Amino acid sequence: MSGTSDRAGVAKDYYGILGVNRDAGPDDIKRAYRRLARELHPDVNPDPGAQERFKEVNAAYEVLSDPRKREMFDLGGDPMSSAGAGAAGSPFVDFQNIMDAFFGTSQARGPRPRTRPGADAILRLELELDETAFGVEAPITVDTAVLCTTCSGAGTAAGTHPATCDICGGRGEVQAVQRTFLGQVISARPCAACQGFGTVIPHPCATCGGDGRVRTRRSLTVKIPAGVEDGMRIRLASQGEVGPGGGPAGDLYVEIAEKPHDVFSRKGDDLHCRVTVPMTAAALGTRLTIKTLDGEEAVEVRAGTQPGATLRIRERGVQHLRGVGRGDLFVHLDVRTPTKLSADEERHLREFARARGEEVAELSKHGGFFSRVRDAFNGH
């Protein structure tokens, strides 16, 4: 007959205690345990008999939720004979088992490795517009952690090795008893003596102090592709922080910061600039010399050009980051009207207006054009 014996020699049926069949799956066992634990917990049910039953339910769940203990029980063995604090009759409950049952958590136990991956690093690089437009190879300086060459990342002095922690016995964690809403529970926390590593370094490396890495300043050259924009990041694999214990290095990200240009503004791969032309030049037409990223270039302003007109110079923008070709340069024209005229200039301008049949309002001491319009409406 399968089962174990308590101190009185009475055989216990853990399946019967939880009220599940012998072929019950892990989910069925967990649901049964949750139901009984809520019903029998001492904070909910003060009956002394319920408290004893609660201990039995915890012991049953500890056996049936552990594949190895369950197999031993099914074969007629006694998995609780050396279970320690989690055994039936103990006032303590394995905290991790309860958390697994109620919240579905599953935390890996044991010492954490000393060798771990390094963190990524980020560096902001300021570039001129022509550098982002055409690409550049830029030198950079970065302060990061690198492998300690004295100990090659081991963190120990020459000829020494890490030793097993005397406090946790190499487990990397210690147990503590505390009272919660579930009663007295045993919880595990990282060992303070070894920080959870399970080992200590009696003789640390004099160069890195046992970390396996040191900080230093390195000089690199990063290749910036043509067409990058402000805020873009370029990834340099394995150029970031070396991990503790000589772990693999993270990545270095170079973030582009494009400086404002004194002539051009950028929208995607297109460039924009503004040019002021005299009113007469817009009316008669002219040729302008425009400064581009490639040098000076002549463009034609057709006669009769209106204020706000835009000239488009193809392939004079920023090179496309993906694909071939470049964006365009858009020249926005601001037509300038003179603010002060000499008497001779005003006379010629009025003659020009009369020749075109355009009425020009003449302002005078008698009130001018708008005064005459007002008088007409008033019947004067």
C-alpha cells in the first residue's frame, strides 16, 4: 500500500488529504490546495482541528507538487522523513511553495553567477549638417568598464581562487522565519555575506578589487553613414561595458545630434532655405547664386514671381540613408517691398502704376483716399 507514516504510525494518504485522484495533474493539485488553504488557514479558521488539518494539507501539497517526492510516495517511500521545516506536524510552511500555488511564481534558487553580461552604453555625438548628409568617420572617446588584464576577469589575486561561503554553504541564500497572513513561513533571501554568489573572494585582485573589470577611457572611430538624422542611434556591437567577472561586453550606441545650420533647415532628406529678392527683380526676373552643400549654384527667378514662391533644385538635399539618390533643395523667395522711397522714385512708381491702369491712393493733409471714400458714403 502506498503511503507514509506519521509519528503515531498511522498511514497518510496525501491524495486523500487534498481530495484528488492519484492521476491528478499539477493544476488539479494546485487548485485543491488553494481551496483547502483558504478554508483552513489559522487566520480564517481558529478551530484547533483546522490548524492541524492545515499542516497536513501543506505537507500533502509539498509532496504532490514535487515530482521527485511524488514519485517516491507513489513507490511507497517516505518523502517527508527528512523534509525538515516543511514536514507534516511542523508549524512552518515553505514560503516558495505557497507563492507558487497562489500566484504561479517560480523563482530559480541557488547561487547567482559571478560572470554576467555587461550593460549597454550610450554616447551623444554632435555632427554638422554636411557630415550627416554625406557621412563621416568620427573619432569618439568613451569611458567604460573593460576587462581587468591583471586577473583576466577572475577577480582573484594570482594563485588564489574563490572560496565557498561559510554562511550559506555555497547556496547563495539563507532562510528566515517570519509571520505573515499565512502564519509562520520560511522565506529565502540572498546571503548578505556573499551577495548571493555562494562564494567569497578571500584575496581579491589588487587592480580591480575583485570585480574582474576596471574603468578606463578608450578612443574609437565610428563610421557615420550618409543620410543619418538627428536622434538616430548607431550600434557598435560589444563596445559597451564589460560585465562583472569578465562577462561579455554590452553594446555601445552612438546617438546622432545634428547641429543647427545657419542657412538650411532639414525636413527628412530635403533641405529648405529662404532668399530675399527685391520687388523689381521678382517683377522683371533675375538669376540668383544659391549656396548649396555642394557649392554655389545659379538659379533663374522668372519674371512675375510672386511672394512666397518656391524654387526647387533637385538632388541638392541629403543623401538617402537607404537606397540611392538625394533629397531636393527648396528655395523659398521673400519678395521685398521698399519701405522708403525718394521723391523721384515715388514719381516714377506712380507713373508706372498709371501706365498699368492701377489706381494708387494718394495721402494728403486733407485725409487722403480713405477720407474721400468715407465722404462719399456720408453724402459730402
